[in-house]
Amino acid sequence: MSNIKLVVFDMDGTLLKERSCWEYIHRHFGVDNHEMLNLYMEHKINDQEFAESDIELWEKASDEKIDESYINTVLDEIEPIDGAEELIHSLHKEGIKTAILSGGIKYLAEKWAKEWDMGCAIANSIVDDEDGNLKVIIESSGHAKGPVMNKLLEKMEFTKENVAAVGDTVVDIPLFRRATLSIAVNTNNTKVIDEADYHLKENDLRKLIPVIIDW
């Protein structure tokens, strides 16, 4: 029986093929947010300001009204990485719980968490306000995944010794440091790989089944 009782997954680029669901929407509208991204990475704007600037770009680029339903339809085009479903189901068969903790969009996280019967999905909501305009509710900052994971582990009553974390970018390193087993996937980033206990080089998440179960 595995020593791992909970696996916390990043979503974009980890369980799903797109590296960023936000960027996927940008491509849909043909817009570029790199100027604001640089400000965000330099901590000159916060998550709320960054997300609101994204929505403003989408609305300016569209000839029709952009609402929650429209955005969700775009997100429905994003597909999972090979082996994601099999990995999640195999972990569940071993009694291992699973969760998503993402800086992505909550609709997408909840969709796949429900599809795969995962325990919970933490991400950022894009929803209609009372006037039918898009608004953002930040629940998982890209700059502060660590504190969010702390709350998740406290709520689920798990300690580091029984937790694994799976991610693909530097913002997932705080998850790695709060887990006894950290796994880097779908990445060549040396910082991420160096922080991980295991680096999955193949693009097939089924390969992680024995790694996690035998840990």
C-alpha cells in the first residue's frame, strides 16, 4: 500500500494539454497580454488586476458580448494529457485521494474534477456579475500557491508525509515543497526539474501510476 494518501495536481500543462487556459483564450481572440504578464511577474500588478486586464482585452477584440457561457464554450475545447484519466482512476482504486490546485480557471478545473471524481478543485472563477458582465474571483494566486495548499491540507487533514504534488512550472514549486513526493511533468525547465523528486520525461501520465503507488 502506498504511503501517499493525497495527490495535488496543477491543471494547465499538468493534467491538460494547454500550458495556460488563459493563454488559450487569448489565442481565441487573437490578443497578446505579454505587457501585463511582465508587470505581473515583476509583482507590479496583482492577480485581480492581471485577470481584469485579460477580460478587457477579450472584450475589445470581440464583436459580440463576452459572458461566462461564451468563455466556458472556448474552454471546453481544451483536452486532457494522455493517460490523465487512467492515472486518476488508478489512484482512486488504491484509496488515494486527488485534488486540483490551479491558477487557471475554475470552470475547467471543476469540469475535469467532476469527470474524474476528484475530491476538489481550487482555481479562479470567471463568472457573470449582476449586470451580465464578466468578473473574476481570485481563489488561487499564481504567486501564492503555497498558502492555498496549506489550507487544503489542513481542511483535508493531511500532512506533508502523505502528500504528493504534480506540476509543470515554477509556480508549482511551493506545492512541491509541501509534499513528500514531488513530480515534474511536461517540462524542460531545470528549476522545476531540480526541485522535483521525480521527472516524467514521457508525455503519458500513466507512467506515474507505479511511481506514486510504490512510493
